[in-house]
Amino acid sequence: MLRIRNFRSICFYLCILLVCSACAIRYSCNGASIDYTTTRSISIADFPNNAALVYPQLSSDLSEGIRDLFSRQTRLAILRKGGDLELEGEIINYALTPMSVSADSYAAETKLTVTVRVRFTSNVNPQDSFERTYSAYQTFDATKLLTDVQEELCATMIEEISQAIFNDTVAKW
């Protein structure tokens, strides 16, 4: 009799454990608010560099940075053309600006600015489409050469611009 009661208790607890583990709440930490039943792909075109001052790697680094962010944080298929969502644009400014002046009247810091014009088209919800300009900047010590810090500064700005584009297109924050 005791064995049967223990067996029933074990079965009861196993059933409860099974039911509880099957009913799980899942949270997404990537911030994307995408209806994957209607939106399955995004096309991200290359972003050409149309700025007066050109850093040759910037175009490909920006395009790939945006693609990487969307592939890491969404389940959308990344296409070159014809996606449910379309993202295209160009780099319109890459500029150096002298900043704070030191005691000897020379610039103590230099600001590097990248500006990108983006066109977003939603073929699923056309009212979500837009054209916007995104800009990011980083400052560096004016005693350093741009070529010494350019790669690191551009990587930081690309990350910032890519995240802003992601937030405005699919995160809707």
C-alpha cells in the first residue's frame, strides 16, 4: 500500500513538472518588434561613400556592420534586393573639425564625424517607411594622426549608427 502511494506521489510530481516545463514564458532581449509571420526578410544595400573626404573602408564596414546587427538580433533573412523590408542609403559626410583650443592656440582635440542618409521602406507596412539622417562623432587628441585612430573611431561610430538604424526600423523604441 505504501509503495502504491509513493508511486502515485512520484507520478503526480512528475506530471506537474512536465506541465510546468512545457508552459514557459520567453522574453526577447534584442528589442526587435517584428511579426515574423508577415515579415521574413530585409534587403540591405551597400552604402556608398559620397562624402568629400573618403575613408575607403568606411562604406563596406558600415554596410557589413548593419547586416551583422540585423543577422545577430533578428531572424530575418538578409538579402541584397527584394526584401519585405528594404534599407539603403549613402555616407554623405566624413569630416574633421578642430575642437577645444589649447594654451598655445592650437587645437587640443579633433572631432571626426560620420553622417549617413538612410531610406527605409517597409513593403509590409508602408506607413513605417522613412528617410532619415544619422550622425555620430568621436573626438581624439589632436597630437595623434587620423590614420592612427581612424579604424577604432570608425568602428565605434558604425556601431552607434547601426544601432540607431536598428532601433528606428525594427525595434520601434
